[in-house]
Amino acid sequence: MVMMGMGEPLSNFEAVQRALSIMRHPDGFDLPRRRVTVSTAGMVPYIDRLSAESDVALAVSLHAPNDNLRDQLVPLNKKYPLKALLAACQRYTERAKRTKITIEYVMLAGVNDRPEHARQLANLLRSLPCKINLIPFNPFPGAPFQRSSVESIQAFREYLVKSDYVVTVRKTRGDDIDAACGQLAGKVMDRTRRQARWLSQGAQKAWSDSKAVVQNTQVEG
């Protein structure tokens, strides 16, 4: 069971915590700790609160190995930059005996998948007990990004493995019918035909900017 998807779970902390309690309680679903994960874009204060009030696994949507790039991809980074985020992750692992934190890293062609990014990521996470999950980007109509090539993903993974990290590559399912991770919302939005009209009027940049604003609002509550 993973708490993630449309919006930031930790910005709705009280409801999420109640749900986690039911999942973990012997009279509820009685799920083991390693079977329940909360994924966050980096809500630092709530990472600390989660570690104090729960014992579930933690995943962090990192997506970039430096602040300049992450500011663009994850607007929340401007409020809680990498130094603060990784310090919170370190505290999370130190509070109790826990499984490694899962670092989620979506692979974007020409954006964050270059050899220098792999080197930066390996250095950035050096002191953090973690495993890395590389996620091929699932394109959708009007998306400003493209999926990294199989060769780029493999080279990125091999560098991290040689740097002594446990690395997995998420298998994409459903992208042939626009039903993979990250595509369903785009499909629903497109049913209004507003996106198609905007794109036909040459307003792709405006669409991208508005999407970033919505994402920032969802993440920061």
C-alpha cells in the first residue's frame, strides 16, 4: 500500500495518519510496516512528524540531484531545499530501525538523465540509507518532457549500481492506452478539450506554466 498520486499525502497529514493507523492496527488490516509506504515530494516538517507518530516506510520523489534543477521540476524544493530534505530523511532513518528510504527518480530525456546527473546523485545520497527507484517518464499529450532512452536509463542505473546502491527500474504498464502512472489525469483533463484548444493556439508554454502552478498549490497545501 503506497500513499501517493494526485497531490501530496503529507499536506493532508491528519487524514493520512488515521488511514495509516487502520492499515497497521491488528484490528484493522494488520499490514506489516514494510508493506505500507508514504511518498512525499519533501514536506520536511511532516517527515519529522511522520517519523514520530508512525512507523511506515518512506519514499521521496527526488527527481533531481541538485537544487537548481529540482527547483524547476519540484517547486516545493524552493521552500525545503535538498540539504533540509536529506537531513529530515536522515533523522527518519535514525529514529528507529527502519527499512531504507526509497528515492524515486523519474527519467526525463536530456533533463536529468545525463552522466553528470548520475554522479551528482551518487554523491548526494552517499550518507543516506536508501534504495533508488528509476521511473521511465510516461508521456501524455502536451507534456513538455520525453522519456529517457532505454540506453540512458541503463547507463544511469549501472553507474549507481557500481557506486554501491540498490537500484530498480520501474516497469511501465498501460502506457499503450494512456493508462500508466501520470497519464490518467492528463486523459481526464483532455476530455474537456480545453487542452487541445490551447495547444492548437500555440499556448503550450502557458499550459506548462499553469500546470506547474497547480502542482505547487497541491504540494504546499
